[in-house]
Amino acid sequence: MQGLRTTIYKVPDLAAAKAWYAKAFQVQPYFDEPFYVGFSVGGYELGLVPDEGNSAKADNVLAYWGVDDIKSEFSRLIDLGATAHEEPTNVGGEILVATIFDPWKNVIGLIYNPEFRLV
């Protein structure tokens, strides 16, 4: 195993999601096709795919995106149209986590972890 590489979110409106995620993650896609939109976020892949079957969403698997200031990022995403799933919470030491729902009800995790280092 080499570690996390890609997180993919299913969305019913790929164009609207592409615009929202570009604002939310403050990066433009490097791959943009009708079947997949890919963003490079800190060396990891954030992908969007069309949800043509309107599949049910679940929060049993979470991907956490690292942030420097979890409270301000949480608020910024809420201002962009996300809704709160779990408010920023200390989970031990200096580590803070939070989750939001994107406008299509995908769960996005945020984590502040000063101990984490890319290998």
C-alpha cells in the first residue's frame, strides 16, 4: 500500500459541481471531460463523476482533507453552500476534525493534524 491517492464524489450536475469544488478547494481541474473531472489537491486526486442513477449517499466512508485552520475552512465551505454534518471537534492532542455535506449531500471531511507529514 502506498497511501491515499483519490477520493471521488458522485454528483448529478457535473458542471455545477465542478464550479463549486473549484471554489471550495481553490484549484482548477487538470482533467475535464463529461465522464470525469479531476483536481490535484496537495498531491492527491479529487474526482467528480456523474451520478446518473441518483444513488443513495452514505457517510460510512470518509476522506479527510487537511487544512491549516479548520474553523475558518468549515465556515468558508458553509458560506459556499455546504451544510454542517459534524462541527469541528478535538479528537485528541491538537487534532481537530469536522465534516460537511456538499450541495449534493456527499460528506467531505476536514482535518487539522499538525503531526501528519507526507512521506
